[in-house]
Amino acid sequence: MSASYERIMGRAVIDQAFGAKLLAEPEATIKGSGLEFTDEEMATLTAKLVARKATFESSKLTLQEALAAWGA
């Protein structure tokens, strides 16, 4: 993935409010981040975030643990 992908995920891990917003509204948050993604990256990242949200909601992990455990 791109440097933008790494930056947005890094921010989500260290900024709890941003991470929560990213999981709640992935597409809007990604578009509002000021980072550039290809259409393919956007679709992949959005799909992964929707799946991660489901995992997070069904686990006892904190938001940061769920995003950090994603790894990539």
C-alpha cells in the first residue's frame, strides 16, 4: 500500500478520536483526511475498515489494539 495508507493507519492508531471516526465513517473520513488514494486503494481500505469494525465490535480489544493488530 501507499505512504498515504501508512499515514492514515498510523494516525488511527495514535489518535483515538480519529480512529473511531475512521471506523464509524470510513469513506468520509478517508476523503476528509487530505491524503490521496487511488480508487482501488480507497475501495480496499474501506472494505478492510468495515471488516475491522466488525472484529472490533465483537472483541474485547481497545480501538488502538484492533487497528494495530491489523498490521497492514
